[in-house]
Amino acid sequence: MQFLKKHYEKVILSIVLLGLAVAAGALPLQVASMRRFLDETITDRSRTKRKEFTSLDLSTNLAVVQRFHQPVELNLAGPHNAFNPVVWKKRGDGFLVRAADLGAGALEVTKIDELHMTVSFDVVTRENAEPQYTVAIARETGSQVRKDSRMVSAKQNRNDLFTVVRVEGPPEAPAALVMQLKDESEPFRITREEPFVRTIGYVADLRYPPENQLIPRKRVKDTVRLAKDNETYNIVVIDQNQVVLSAKSTQKRTTIKLNAAAPPAK
């Protein structure tokens, strides 16, 4: 005990030095072991089959980005009534209806027909030994057909309706006449079997459902009066698909498309 008390520092130092000697002796073994571990790990990694890179599915992300390019528009003037008060009027039978469902906007176009002009070669006569050609012109007006006829010859080939540009064939029995209408530049050809037919306008049948009113056979420049409506409407355009009306007091135009499903005016 006396020895330990006098020399305990030396004993402790000897133990520490012994431990360091053991650690130093074991260090090469640890380095060799770690080197083997690293070599094996690298070898295993090199033998492992690499997986091919697959692209990520970004469809949902792209859809979100696309929504930013097409923002939702806030429409305060749409068909809703949140900011658009509705005006109501009393119909002829006493029922209340929206003002938008009355007037020109409530009209229906049930039928549109073409109006034609027909120019036909009628007869050949002789007067003073000179052949005379009778040409008939028929114009459809919607409610009737206006007919005119004029007589011309090869020498006196002009009148107030048309001019005979050329006679094809023998003058006493021509095969055809080449003609040109007044105020028009394009000539046309007619024979006794084949007249010249051209569309010169349209006639429309209208219907006003709020008052069950039928308005048949209307042309451009005609006027329309609706039941229980003080406004007068002028028809300014009719084509094969629509009718355009203009209010006389405000000049406001209303376009009405052809509704083939609507019952026809009679």
C-alpha cells in the first residue's frame, strides 16, 4: 500500500501508456479492415445493375400552370340577375312576362323563301318581213308575280328593260338570245326551253308568340307592328338565314335567326 501511495501517478501513467500501445498496435488492423470493407462496397456497387431514369409525371403541375394562363372572368352582365334587375310587363292576357321576352326580340322567323326574276324567250313573229322577238319578264314580289313583256328585233334591239346583245342562229328561228338587263353589266343567254332565273330577294314569315300573332310574307322595307307594342319596326335585311329589324323610334336593330322548328305563319 505504501508503494501505491508513493508511486500511484507512475502506475496510472504506465496503464495509459499500455493502452496507447495496444491502440497503436490495433490501428493497422482497423485500417486494413476498413479498406477491405470499402473495396467490397465499391465492388458490390459496380456489379449492381443501374436503373434507367424515368421522367416524372408533371401533368397535374402543368394543369395548374395552365389554369393561371386562362383565368376565370367575372361576368357581371351575364344572364344572371344579381346585378341586372329584370323589367316585367303585363301581357295581353294579363300575365306578367319579362320585357326581354316581348318586342322584336321575341319574334320568330318561321320561313324564308327566295324571290325570283325569270326572263323567258316567248315567241317569234314577223312584222314588215323583219323577225320580232317577244321576251317575257316575271318578278316575284311575295304576294304576287309582276309580269312584263317587250318585243324587239335584231335592228331595234333595245327597250326600257333590256338590250339584245346577240342573236344566235338564223334571225327568223334563233336558237338563243344573249341579253343584258338595264343597269346591269353581265349578259345572259336564254332559249325557248331554258329561261334565265335569278334570285332578287327574299320573303319571310314571322311569328310573335307572346300574342300568338302571325305575320306572313314580309319583304325588305316592309314594316311590322306587334300586338300590345307601340313601336314600329322596319325590315332592313332579309337573307336565307335571318331577318334584321330596326326600331323606328330608336333605330335599334334586332337580328332574328331562322327557326325551322317554329310553326309556320298561315
